[in-house]
Amino acid sequence: MTDALWYFARGSGVVALVLLTVVVALGIGARSGRTAFGLPRFAVSLLHRNAALLAVVFLVLHVVSLLFDPYAQLRLFDVVLPFVGNYRPVWQGLGTLGFDLMVAIVVTSLLRHRIGARAWRAVHWLAYLCWPVALLHGLGTGSDNGTAWLWTVSMICVAVVLAAVAWRLTPNFTRFPHRAERKVAPRLRPLEEVR
Amino acid sequence: MTRLHIDWTACDGRGLCAELLPELLAEDDWGYPMARDGSPSPTVPPALEPNAQRAVDRCPALALHLTREAERPSAPTR
Ligand code: HEM
Ligand code: SF4
């Protein structure tokens, strides 16, 4: 029974990482002129959002199963407070940090219309910290570190995100590469600041 | 009466709204939305309100808002 928790925790952690990778790749690609899989843009946007929510579900399952796991000996505050754990505190702390970042990114995204585009975007860029932190946590902590399959999964995740970044950096990435930069008349700038 | 308000200082011409509301919006040559009826804030018929709400929710630049006016134009609700 206790082993079942352990397997479940590892499995849900890997699923959360894979989903997070999909979310990050879709986020990076969102501005593209050609959308992922030829889907309409709004569908890609929904996929990004819903995959993120699903990743949160698996992350919660991952953490909750470890809370009840007799080996991990996770205390409640280990879930939110990084780098103070009993067991491989640094690697486990990366997981905690990733969890905190993820919660911040998702909560601000769900409240996007409430908090405004600037604040939302500032928090959303933490995704570029959240994903590598989650990846390192997966590689370094737990009983699967160094196993071939976890390395394989992790390297595929890295390849997917690097491919998305490379794609975004190509000159014709956006819908209208030749469109002039959006200029806002100085008269309207104050409006833009508060948005 | 519901209107779709487009904030032009925020809109980035990303085209999600025209996909969701083809009945109401077309795109200009640079991907910015244009109301088919030529008005700056097109009226949203009740049948299109759910899609209009989706467009508001999905707009990556938060440039869209729905405004609801009372039937008598002199008494706006907000
Ligand atoms: C409810 C959850 C979420 C919502 C509603 C949401 C929404 C969005 C939106 C609207 C964009 C802008 C896309 C565009 O410019 O067209 C975006 C971009 C992005 N998102 Fe999310 N997101 C969510 C969760 C996440 C999570 C959990 C991550 C990763 C940890 C993430 C990573 C990204 C990245 C990397 C970008 C690209 C940012 C950039 O460089 O401009 N998102 N997201
Ligand atoms: S979805 Fe938003 S940013 Fe994109 S074209 Fe419509 S109003 Fe502009």
C-alpha cells in the first residue's frame, strides 16, 4: 500500500512535467502566424489554459500523495516553503519552488481581467523559471534519478521547449512579420500604462 | 443592449476575436479586427453573446470588453 503511494507520486509527477512542457511550448508558440496543428488561435489558447489546469491537478496529486508517503516524510509546510525539507532538501526544494511559481502563474492567469495585462504578464514570465526548476527537480530528486526512462522523458521535454524557442526566434514567426511595430500616440500613453 | 468595445491602444491584432466572432468582425490587412457594421463598438446580438464573452476571455491583450446599456440610451447601467 505504501509502495502504491510512492509509484503514484512518481507517476503523477512525470505526467505533470510532460503537461507543463506542453503548456510552455504552446505559450511560446502562441504568437506564431501558423498555429500548432493548424488549430484556430483561440483553440490553441484554450489548450494552453486547460493543459495548465490539468497540470495543476496532477501536481496536487503528486504533492498530496507524498504528504501521505511514509518515506518522503513531507511536512505540510514543505509544500510551500522551499529548501527546508529533511530529504534531499535542495532537489525537493526545487519542487516546492516550482509548485509555488505554478500556483502564482495560474492564479494570476485566472484573474487576468481583474489584475490587468501588465501585472499578469510580469508574473507569467516566471514560467521561464518554473519549467526548468520543475525539470531539475524531477531529475535530481526521488528514486528515479539517473534512470534511463526518466532521462529520456526529460530530454524529450527539453527538446520540445528548445524547438519552440527556436521556432519563435525565426524571422517569419509572427502573423505579420512585415507589420510595423504597434505605436501608441503619446497622448494615449497614460492609458496604456494603467492597462 | 450589449456592445463589444475594442481598446485600440491594447489590441495587438492577434486575430482570436475574429475567429470567434466571424459574424461580427472581419480582419483588416494587418490582422486587426474591423466591425462588419463599420461601427467602432459593434452591437452584439443576444445569440452571439456567449461567443463574444469567449472572445473577451481569450484576447491575449485584454483589449476587449462587453458593455451593457439599458434599453433607454439615457440610463446606462454602468
Ligand atoms: C490558467 C492558466 C493559464 C492561462 C489562462 C494562460 C494564458 C496565457 C496567455 C493568454 C498567454 C499569451 C499568449 C499570447 O501572447 O498569445 C500565455 C503565454 C505563455 N504562457 Fe500561459 N497561461 C496559463 C498558465 C501557464 C503556465 C502554468 C505556464 C508555465 C509554467 C505558462 C507558460 C506560458 C508561456 C511560457 C507563455 C509565453 C510567454 C511569452 O514569452 O510571451 N502558462 N499564457
Ligand atoms: S483578440 Fe484581442 S488582440 Fe487579438 S485582434 Fe482581437 S482584440 Fe486585438
